[in-house]
Amino acid sequence: MELNKKTFPVHHNDNLSFLHLTNITSFQDAKAVLIDLTTFSNLSHKEIRKYINCKKIIYIDGSYEVLEEIVLEKLDKFSNLESVYYFCNPKNTEHVRTLLLKLTQKGLVCVPQQYFIEYANIYQPDPNAATMPKKQYLCLTGKVNPSRTFLIALLSKYNLLQYGHVSYFGEDNIDKTFDKQIIDNYKNASFLSSPAKDVIRDEIKKLKLPLVADTTQFNAEISHTKTFNAELYSAVDFVIVPETTGCTINGNFFPTEKTVKCISLNKKFIPIASVGYLKNLKAYYKNNLDKDISHLTDWCDTSFDNITDLEKRIMMVVKNVANEISKCNKSG
């Protein structure tokens, strides 16, 4: 999305943002200031008031995240928000709806949009990527979190790792300034049962980390790059997509680049995501982009999409993966 007014970026994260500034200038000459979500969330009341009182348009850039309630709560302290624009991916809770109604009456312009889908063409294959050996599936886990750790443990338990291009770094191979989550966080995950935690404990200690698909280290640059290794996708039959944690745990419909890369490349995939994710995803593409993606989603048993229990949903996904590999091995 292009922003054409003369704009001063207080902080603009080009690696994350879907907002493109076409007319960057000094604070003095600017008609607008742009503040990224993280920076705005850390501003004091006094600092926000300073920007509101400067008589310039304020762009809050959360185009790469779901709507953050802390942003609305900070803005709720002010009586006039006619100069404030908030760009974000939509979030639908009663608290958000109530706050948004109140703030829009004060003048706030909220611009919720599925930015990762609407601007999917921002992600482009790396023309210099080397061809990868053929395997049956791809699974890029990225940051460590309990749902991804459980997924890897199950793939290990059922001897499925050998059939995939799989990445799982563990905390020792992720830039600590980028992410500080650790494998042992699974021990405190309320959605995991004791038997599931036992599986993780037993399987993770068998693995020699990192599990490598195409890189041995993980950092912000790799995570947020707009140029990606499409050869990994070409080398496999389907992709396991461990979606963003907010989507998986909190039930938000928040498709990210993890999903849209598969769709852009016309590659079959199976997501670890929120309940009803596939149903919502197919409906969004059909209703908003007039595109049928069911051939990419309905190639396997999709009943997992209706399972409310995340542990069971992940187990069903792994069962699907095992069934697909079994079928391929028999036919091969």
C-alpha cells in the first residue's frame, strides 16, 4: 500500500511493513509521521500527545500484525483522534469491537486488511537459489514455540522426518536478539496433555539440532526476507505450514507469508493454525479475490480444521502426513 503524503518515518521497519512511503521528508516538512507498531506500543502518554499536538497525520503501522489492543487502549486516553490512522490485520473480539466503535467516534481511521494475502506478490522467489533434492514434504518451523515443538516431536516419533525438508533450530541456533523462546516452554503449555509433553521430552533429546532445510541459523533477516527459496517448495509434494502463534493459540484468522507462499506457488499445503482456518481461508480467497484454492487445501482429510483441541489438531495433521507418505511409498 502506497502512502503518498510527505511523511517522516519515526521508525519504519521495511522488512516487515506492507506500507510503502513514496515521499519521505524531514519532520519539519512532513504532513504525516509514520510510527511502527512496536515503537508506538512503547511510547509514553506524553510522547503520543506530542505527536497528536504536532498537527500532522499519524500513521501507526501494524500492517504485519493483528490488531493490538494496547494500541487502542493507548489511543483511548485522547479525546480527538481525527489525525490518526491505524493499519493492521483484523481481530474480532467483543473488547476490540467496543473499543473500535468508541475510537472511530473520536475520529480514528482503522484500516484492517489481510495484508499478507492482499500483497502476496511482495514475496518473490530467489533467482539464485540452488535446486534441492526431491522429498515428499516441506516444514519450516522458524521460531520455537510449543505447538511447533510438538509437531517436530510427532514427526520424529513416527519416523517421518527423513521424508521431508524440515527446519527446527532450537534456541541455540536462533539469534537471541530476535527471539528468546526456548524448547522447554512446552512444559508450561496448557494445551498440551502430560502424555504429549512426555512425547516431546523423549523425542527432542533424540534429535541433533538444528534440523536443517536450507540454513543452519535463524534470525530476523531470514524470517522477514521478501525473497525466499522457492526451490524448497519445488522439491516437495506438499507443505506443512506451522502458522504464526497468534493464529494457532488465540484463534485469530491471521494468514501470513507462511500460507500465501504456498498459494502463490500453487503448492498443496496443510496448516497448523486456528480452528476453521481452512474454511475461512478458502472463503476469503473466493469472496475477495474470486479464486478457488480448494485444490491446494482439500487434497487430504481436512476434518482437523474443525477440531477445537490444538493438541488433537496437530496429531491429526501428522496422521495426514503419515498417510500421504505411506500412499506415496506404496505407489513408488
